[in-house]
Amino acid sequence: MESFFGHMKDEIDYRQCPTFDELKLLVDEYIYEYNNHRYQWNLKRMTPALYRSHLIAA
């Protein structure tokens, strides 16, 4: 979790959001991108969603 939040703080510009709703939308978009499109070296170079599917199928 710590590495996720570290990456999130580095990769999104959360200071640009004037309202909480805009910040929430930005974080939700980042989480979707992270889980479905960002490959992780520690997960055998799969996205978290692909890795979960891989574990369930095994």
C-alpha cells in the first residue's frame, strides 16, 4: 500500500483539484488505470487485474 500511495502522489497532480469531488474523480481514475493498465514487475509483469485472474484460474 505504501508504494501505491507513493506512486499515486508522484503521478497525479492532486493540488490542482479545487473541490473534493474533483479530487475523488482523479483518484478513482488513477486507481482504475493502476489496476487495469499499469504493469507491475512484482506481479510477473502483469497488471493487478490480470494477476488476480491468473491466480483464480490456477
